[in-house]
Amino acid sequence: MDPMQIDAITIRNYRLFRDTSLRDIPNLCVLVGANGTGKSTLFDVLSFLKDALSTNVTEALDKRGGYREVASRGYAHETIEICLALKLRLGTETRTASYRLEIAAGEAGRAVVENEVLSYPPNSSGEHHVVLKFSKGEGTASPDRALQQDEPLPGTKYSLSSPDILAIKGLGQFEDFEGAGAVRQMIENWHILDFDAASATPSQEAGFAEHLSSRGENLSRAANYLFKHHPERFNAVIRGLQRRIPGIETIEPQQTEDGRLILRFRDGSFKDPFIARHVSGGTLKMFAYLVLLHDPRPYPLLAVEEPENQLYPTLLPELAEAFRDYAERGGQVFISTHSADFLNALKLEEIYCLRKEKGFSTIARAADSANLQALVEAGDLPGYLWKQGLFEGLNRDMR
């Protein structure tokens, strides 16, 4: 079955993104660009939507310093807008949809959802099926069965308890609003990974974790879940680590006498196994990536910043392939990188270049450059072209 994913995203007035779009986004989307061009900002947009859904828009903005800090510099008087073109799985069907969120600065420090719209492509009369439309806590919503009609059905009026709450948060819990529910579940399950080896090394209380957490502090429990409930996947993790890290024979989650759970690594060079705190950060990070990428239920979106950190360069092409396999299983992947070795394993269609001009960032797809296409077809690898500075003029070349 087709995965749920983002096909395009438009961002207006959000920090470095004054008016920026990514289009034709593939399952694996890799961002390159100099420091300060907005790679982390794009990930923050995704994180912001998740935070706004779990709490409300005001709290999500306050977490980032408030509306004036999030709005593009000099434009705090204008609204912030995020528009997603989505591929949604509704029952046995896959539908394209548009979700638009427009936020304004409200009074007394509270933000306001100026517009929130969920719609589907036009019908035979050229009219969009708008199934959800809210502004400042008031709006209408139509059940998804309205899509079966050639003429849009009138929506029922609803009032939210606050003008900074997303309508998909509440309505998405009802079966009649399947599309809103799909968008809500999709955003709720986005995973922004910020793995910290230091957080992953301490022992934990015995038990299981079905997914690796954002910081990786539950690595022992996530590994234990695969070890106990999906041994074939855990064995694939071990084989993958053996190929990448010389000397590693096996890893086992082990419960101590006091009920703690630790990871014990066995290296063929040593008689006795040793625990995770004595393993290099790079080895632990690669193990965490493999546990994540062998998850039986991929996240609908996984975002990872600079996976090359702490890893030996020769490991990166194979890691890129592992991320692509994960994406093909149903979890769209966004990655930022500065590694030529990682880029060398990619297709041009998977690479997007960020460039900062006049204080704001633009994004261009590498495959849209005829020059880069010709060089790759002649045998050059994307990473080497990027290292030579040939991506630098990408945005200007395609104007």
C-alpha cells in the first residue's frame, strides 16, 4: 500500500523562510547547504506542527521564543503560513490533499489560527472539496463521505474552545472526519531524531520500547523489544553492525539482578563483553540507527540532522542506502548533511540545495539543474560535485 507522505511544502514568514517551497518531494529527501541557510529551520517547521497539534499554537510558538522570534525578521506584523500537499491513506485508497495553516499574532501574547483548511482536488465542476475550514476557533467541517458526491456538501458549524487550537486535533478523532484524522495521526507520528550518545549509555529499568525515542535514551529498551519480539529484525541489526564495525560479534540486552537493563557488546578481541558506556560514540550511534531503521512500523516521517557526525566516512554510503530502504518501506525520510560521502550514494532527485540571499533562504532541487544532470550522466558523483562548489549557483541557474 502506498505510504502517507508530504509531496510539497510551502513556508511563508517562518524565520529564514520568507516565501519558500519544496516540490516533488521524494521518499528520501536530503538537504545540503552552508551553515545558516535554513536546514535546521525546515526541521523546526515540522517539529512546530507536531508541537502545535499536541498542545496549541501559542505554546508551540512560546517554546521557540514567541511569535516575534518565529516570524521572519522585520515581518512580525504578517501572518505565518505553512501549506502541505499530502498523500493520505484513507481506508483502502490513497488520496491527495492540501492542508493549509495560517497563524497570526493575537492579543495578550496568545496566537490565533487565522485560517486552517483541509481540501481535496477539484471535482468535475472544478470546485475543490473543502472538508474543513476554520478561522479563530470557528468553522465548518464536512464528513469525508462528502467526497462521494459530485457537488460538495455543506459543512456543519463547530466552535473550538480556543482560537489557538488546531481543528484537526479534535475533529480528527471522529470516524466521519477520516481525512482530518489521517492528517492528525500523520503529524503526531512524525519523528525528529536528535540522537545523543551520552543519553543512550546509562542503564534503564527493564522493559520494552516499541520505538527509539528522539534523543535515544531508551536505546536499551528499544533493542530489547526487537530482541524479544522481532528476533529476525534484531539479527539483521547485528549483521548490519558486524559489516560496519570491525570486531563486533554480537550485542545482547541483559537484565541485571537489581532489575536494570543494559546492553552488553561482545568484541572478538576481548574475552569478556562490555557494557554500552565503554563503547565508542560512533559504534553506539550506528547501532541506534540500525535499531531505528529496522523498526517493524516505520514512522510516516523521520527527520535526521547530519547523520555523519561521529561516523567513519566509509560507512556513510551504506547508511544512505539503509535510509532509502526505510523510506521505501513506508517512512518518508528528511536528512540534512555536509558529507560528500553520504551525497555520493544519492540520486540528484533526492537532493535539495538551500541558499541564503538578502537575509532569507531559498530551496532548489538538484535534479532541476541541467548542468548537474549532464555532469552526473557523464559519471560524476553528486558529493564530489557539491564539494567542488558546483551546487553553489544552483538557485540562480534555475531562475
